[in-house]
Amino acid sequence: MDTVTEAKMAIHMALMGGIGIIHSNFSMQDQAAEVLKVKKFKNGFITDPVCLSPQDTVADVLKIKEEMGYSGIPITQDGQLGSKLVGIISNRDTSFVDDMSIKIREFMTPRSSISVAKEGVTLEKANEKLKASKKGKLPVVNENDELVALIARTDLQKNRDFPRASKDKNKQLLVGAAIGTRPDDRDRAAALADAGVDVIVVDSSQGEYFYQDGVRLKRYRGMGSLEAMTKGSEKRYVWEDTKGPAGAAAVKVAQGVSGAVQDKGTLRRYIPYLMQGVRHGLQDAGIKSLTEAKEKLYNGQVRFEIRSPAAQKEGGVHGLHSYQKRLY
């Protein structure tokens, strides 16, 4: 498939302890932006928070809220990270302000009323301070009272709800990205690295949801389908012919199909079900972990045997007039 995993899918896979690979049927900039969305979704220390200055207005706050999805914003002298912290604003501060031209300095919470953590504090200690302050955001400042980072209460809640999330050393979600093997993919790889990607692989996939006859379906576009080719996968199936007739490379021949499959439901339910199924399989084989399974496979203590179609049928549900199987 050509585009299954984008930022939303990758976020949920990482929260469940896995990792998502962002497909490459984006422009280089858009793919890097998808990676950045995942890396910023769940931070310990937010090392590049959006800041504003006292001279900015309510309109600037609302623009950030619309584009970024949050309104808890630290206020520094010049509106930049690394500048002296002078205040902070929250959604509550702007809720009753009707004049979009009012300066932030008129309604921000001043520095004297803000609880902060000092640079060098551990994430554990900073989280305790945030809990004690009962605020949504905790600025982290250096010895000159300049803003160096930010911690959000929502990240604490995510840590509680998803204790097994896949995270890097900075407590950010893990995410991978796919690239091709063409010369310009070197630039793509560099852009992905700048965005913080953890893994780069050569692969890609796609889908989007829609309803038909009351059933939730997911669009499937095979990599070789014409629909997928219009989104970028043609580089795998159409050769650049600089010597042939003009427009020859624009002629696309379908080598795949597009269609729909029934949605299996949310990953938050399906992945735990899948993990438990793997545990049951290991239990049946007398194995405690994947590490042990790998060791026994390589030393010959575990073998995989081919089962004939008849054996597979006999081992499954058969002989019933009707039955219902619920996965979870």
C-alpha cells in the first residue's frame, strides 16, 4: 500500500510501545513535518516551545491556538526562546478578551506569579513541581531567568495513560520514515534527520477511512495502482526515459489495484489483542519471551513446520452450521 502511516498513526503506534514509519509519498518538507509532529506530541522537556512577546496581541495567541492546538504560551522579552521570561498566558487568560488588538502585557500572568524550575532539574523533580503548582505549564529557566524549556501537564497525563510508550532519551516518541534510493533521497534523509527521525527504512504504504452501507471501510491503494502512482509511487514503476518520445514516462501502466477493506477498529484495542495473541503462542511453545524464542530458534530447540491446507482446515473452526468469532 502507498500511504498507511502518517503522524496520527505513528503517534498511536508509539504510545502502544511500537514505532510507525512515515511513508515517503510526501514532499521532502511535508514528510519531515510529519516526523516533527510525532516528536513533539509527547515531550518530557519541550526544548523548542513557541513563545510570544508582551507586544504581541490576542490575535497572535489565537493564531497559534488554531495552528498548533494549544494556548499555554510562555512570554519572553523578545518573543524568543533563550530570552528573559516575563510572563505566561493560558486559554483562561484569553477566554473573556474580545478585542483582538489588546497587547499580551495587559492580561498575561506576570513572572512574579509563575512557578518555574531551574535548568538542570531532572524530569522527575520537574514533574513533581508541576503537580504541586497545579498549573498546566512549568517553564524551565537558567540562572539568568532566561527560558530554556517548558513542561506540560498533558505530557504527565500521557505518561500515566501509556507507561509502555516507545520513547527516546529525551522522552519523545519514537518514529521512523521511509525513503527511496534515488540521489535526491539523500537530501530527504538529511531533512528527516533534522526533524529528529529515529529510524529510516525503504518502504511505504496508504489509506483513508470512509463509510459504505453503514460499515466503516479503509481505502486500499496497491503500490502499483494508478491511484497510488498519482501520489508519488510512480517512481517505483515508471522509468525516466530521456531518450524516448516526449511524454513517454508519463504513460502509466497499472500494476496493482485499489479497493477497500473493512476497518478492524482502533489500534488502542487491536495492538493489545495482538500482543496477547503472541503471548499465548509463546506459552503454547513453552517459551517465556521473544528473546528466548529467538535463542531456541537459532540453536535448533524450536522449529517451524509446514502445515498442509488440509491440516490448516482441520485445525480451524469446522463442522458448525454457523458461528460467531469476536476478536475482542
